[in-house]
Amino acid sequence: MGKRKKSKGGGGPPKDGWLVTFSDLVTLLLTFFVLLLSMSSLDNSVVKDVVSVFTQSTGFLGASSNVKIEDRFKLLRDILQKPWEILDKQQRIIDLLFPDEVLPPEITKSTLQRNLEILKRPEGVALVLHDGILFRPGAYQLLPGAKALLRQIAILISIWPAPVNIAGYTDNLKSRKMDNYTLSSLRALAVLEFLREQHIAPERFSVSAYGPNFPIADNKTPEGRKRNRRVEILLKINGYHYL
């Protein structure tokens, strides 16, 4: 008798089994390239919206700063967290916060010196900006140069570890347009809204308006009244109370 032929459906893997794996791989690659193609055709505005939502939800500015800028603000943050030293380091703080290359054309270094103070407060350190560089007389719309300065402060706030308060103040002279409390509140809110536009989480801020209360200079002189018309950006320090 002759030998039986082996059944074609016998044991062992089929000779063409590799085709299944290969076809799966080809399908995955095809899906991947279709996905890449669809991403490359996305509208730029859609991408920007996604990035904007992400930066707002994290509470930080976009990563557009280079290493030099980051180092500058980290050093500034470390200095300001020691309020007992700021009297000796005010010029250093101003130079770090507003180097020449970031100053707008309408604000010189001398103008900045006359309109910026750094003061110790019980809760931390206050950056005091006088209305000479923020607003026109009696107005509450930010000047273009003020926005350039506030952008630098916003970068510092974005890496600051504690809450921030924005407070508005006026001198004691009465205005025909509005009372001093309303003016101080509108000015503080103008600064707050601009900082919020820099993608800093809104819950980090509080706002105050004191009108002519708590002057830092004598309202009997023009120079004193000029100092009292101000917005203070208070950088609070966690667990610290200065006396």
C-alpha cells in the first residue's frame, strides 16, 4: 500500500501567517501618516487657541523667554523674598526688573527712577508705580509705556510663589470727574486686568482701593501728592510677617 499524504490542515503555523502581522503594521503606519497630514493642515489659530487654554489653566506665561531672561527673574525673585535687604538693593532690583533693552522709548531710566519705589510691607514687598508712568492725569486707561513695564512685572509674578495684591491710591485733592475712591479702584482694576491678560491665574490676585487713605508722602506739597498717586503691586511672602 502506498503512503498516505499529509493533510494540508495539519499542525504547525501556516506558512503565510506573517502576512497578517505585516498588514497590521501597514495599517498602523497608514493611520499614523494620515494623522500627521491632518495635523499639518490645522489652522494656526486653532493651535494658538489650544496653547492659550493650556497656559491659562496652568497659570504661567508661555515659554518664550530665553535662559538669560529666566535667570534674571529667578535672581530677582530670590532677592525680593528677603525684604530686610531691599533697602540696600533697590538699584539692583530695578536694573534686574527693567534693564535698558526692555524700557519703552517714552520712559527713560531717570523717569523710571522718579516713578518707581520698592517698599517693605507687613506681608511682603510692594512694587510702587506712580501715576506719572501709568496714567494720564485723572484717567484710568493704561499708557502704552505702562503696559511694557507691567509685562516685565507679569513675568516675575508668574514665578512668584505666593498671592499678589494690587492696590490703588490717590492724593487728597478732589476731582471734578469722579471721587478719589472710584478713581483708585478703576486704576487698580486696570492693572489687574492687564496682568490677567498675560495668562496668570486670576485666583492668585486680590485687589484693593484706598483713595486718599494711607499716604506715603505729605499731601501739602506737589511732590508729595505725586508720590501718593500710585498703584502698589504687593508680592506677598508665604509664612512671613515683617515688623
